[in-house]
Amino acid sequence: VCRSNKSPWVCLTCSSVHCGRYVNGHAKKHYEDAQIPMTNNKKTEKQEKVQHTVCMDCSSYSTYCYRCDDFVVNDTKLGLVQKVREHLQNLENSAFTSDRHRKRKLLENSSLNSKLLKVNGSTTALCATGLRNLGNTCFMNAILQSLSNIQQFCCYFKELPAVELRNGKTAGRRTYHTRSQGDNNVSLVEEFRKTLCALWQGSQTAFSPESLFYVVWKIMPNFRGYQQQDAHEFMRYLLDHLHLELQGGFNGVSRSVILQENSNLSASNKCCINGASTVVTAIFGGILQNEVNCLICGTESRKFDPFLDLSLDIPSQFRNKRTKNQESGPMCTLRDCLRSFTDLEELDETELYMCHKCKKKQKSTKKFWIQKLPKVLCLHLKRFHWTAYLRNKVDTYVEFPLRGLDMKCYLLEPENSGPESCLYDLVAVVVHHGSGVGSGHYTAYAAHEGRWFHFNDSTVTLTDEETVGKAKAYILFYVERQAKPGAEKL
């Protein structure tokens, strides 16, 4: 209809090819036009067949049902979906399309000139690789690009030996997502490793993380479908499941043993969460001390809580300030959010503390201290708040430092920390564009070898520190500074 060559989807009922729903949506319109008005809820088998509800992405060969608004992971008894996939792959590999591939290669090479940049007077290729949007998967892409730029974390996965999940007849063939393969042969760690390896290799075409997305859907059912998801929630689920899987066996060797053999991650840097330590807790793990004091008898209760990230409220007095240049009121800074998180506060009536000395719930105060800082400090700004009927976004601009975030004043025992151990430098920022959690778009800024990049799904552009500093941050990733004394402080 629109002659678009992006994201072609073929209808499995009539073989019509249209553009996907995130191009111009003609595949979806084809389904809608084919609907038959039903006089009652009963649908005959004949009527069901002409609904044109199931289609296949000609690029990734994944199958999608418009009625269910979900991917289809099973096949027919005769394996007809698999036959269509094999037929499409044969077409793709045939001589009929080889000429088109050559032309595409020429176009890619010609577009290389647009991906060249000048560094210190010499011209180099833009080495960053984008991630294809598989249908509202920008939340995943922004987190993956951010994590890929945390070198110590990323390098650990890249150095893991590959896990061979296929054998026998299927060895060496492309894996297709059908239920017949079974659900037990998926590995989040393996697909995460493959995705990280595909990034920063200088590829001029975006990488499609469909295998990783498939595994995510298998083990995290709440992320299934085409709805927009929360990037912070996805990051927490991803890190938690990587942590759990890394505690399992790995080619006969415990992954925890592999972690212990990594000289960069000593035992003193580990923070155990849900079992043994892994690279996840070694890099992101910190410890909070939660102090609660009874205001009636003065009894103090202390509890230590491990964390992988800190969720910070944007103080209410700043919530109307939307832009950096808005004059009304003072500028909200990251320090204001950290201070609000750690300051002494009186618990309200719904959070009364059960005092063991008074033997009943009493009014009390609460205060957080950071007992142990992580190697990578992940700060999540709470931009989404529930009201009586809907979830609102706090669009306030929060000023954050790109270098020298000093965390010493939030430590329980700052005197025991070294002069440089509490300083952090920014490595990545996830930004949410839009007004609601169920809509909008996610992108990420990340630093790589001294240069800042903007990751917008398949598009990667070089940017500068000033642009990064103006971003309305949603998630901030700070790396512990390994620098000489005398560096700039916040």
C-alpha cells in the first residue's frame, strides 16, 4: 500500500504483505478490514479461518496474532508455521534475492560516510551499534545500551564461554521460537552475552535482540505483548534473573567460582542478595542501614538491607519546575533527591512502628544510612506517581553532575572510606519522553571511551556533555571513580 520496505509482515491466511504496525500499520488495517460482523459470540470454524488474524514478520520470522495482541510461540500439528519460516528463509538465500543483497550492501557502504566522525583531527567510524525496536521495546533497548557501557559488568559476560543450546539435527541452524523446542533450553545469561557481544563491534546495521526478547518473555511473563513497559522495572527484573541464573551450574562449574577467579571482583566488593554473590551483586550491590526510633520510649531498631539501586523521590516543592531555565523557584538537584531519601523523617499513621519495648505500634522516626557503596551506583528518580484514578508523571528537571558525585556525606562511617572511594562519574542516563508510564518513548545517553552517544533504538548519534546535562533523567548510572587525587568534586 505504502511501498515501505521497513518491517514487512505477511498474512498467514492470504499471503498479503503489508508494513508492520509500527511503520504505517497497514498489516493491522488488513486484519481490521477482514473482520466479519458477528451476530453472536459463537464463531464457526469457517468464520475463524477468514479473520486474517495471524501474520509473520518477514525479517525475524516471529509470528503474531492481532486478536490476542501477542506473539504466537506454538505451531500447528502439521508444523505449518515452521514450513513458512523455512520457505521464507529459502527465498532469502536464493539467487532471486542475491542481487538485492548486493545492492543493499552498496547502500550500507555508502551510508558509512554519514557514520564517520572526527576525533583529534583524524576520521574514525562510529563504532556504536543500535538495537532494533521489536514493537514498543525501547524500554529494553535503553537499559541494554546503558548496561553495555558499564565496562566491568559488560566485560564479565563477554568473557563467559558460550553455552550451546542446540544439538543433533538442529545444530548450526537458526533457532525458531516454537513450543516444540521446549521451554527448558533458554538461558538469559547466554542471550544477554550474545547481545553485549553484538554491540560496539562497528556494525553499520542495527542488531535485532529478538532471541533475548524471546527469553525475557519466557521467564518474565509480565513483559509479554506490545504494551509500553517501565524501564526501571525491566532493569530490576533483568538483574534479579541474571543474578539467580548465574548462581546455577555452568558447564559443570559453578558461575560463582568463575566470579571468584575474576581478579577485578574481590570478595570485599561482594554484596549477597538471595544467596551467593555474583557479578550482579559485586558490581551493583550496596547495603543500607535502616534506623527506626520509637518516639515514646526511645527504643532504636536497626536493620541492614542490600540494594541494587536506590529509588529517590523528587521533593514536592520542586514538582512544578519542568525546565532547566524556568525561573520560578530554586533548581532541583540530585543532591536534593538524595537528601530527601536519607534525611530523618517521621512515619505517618499508616506506617506506625511496632515497638518491642512498648509492645504496640507507636509513632516513630526513620532514617537511612549507606553502610556500603556499590561499584556502580544506580539512582532511579521516581517520576511516576499513582493518584486516585491514574498514574501521573513528574516532569521536573533534576540537575545532576556528570563528574564527581560525592556520596561521603550519606555514608554511615565516612571516616573509614578513602579520599577517592566516594566519588562517582556518570556513565549512562535513561530518559523517558512523554507523559505517561504506559506510553511515550525511552532513549539512553552513555559514555564510551570519553565520548557521549545518544541511543534511540536503531539510531546512534554522537552527542556532547551539554546535551546530556539537559536531559530529564529517569535512571542514572554512576561508576566509582578510579582517578588521581585532586579531581573535581560536586
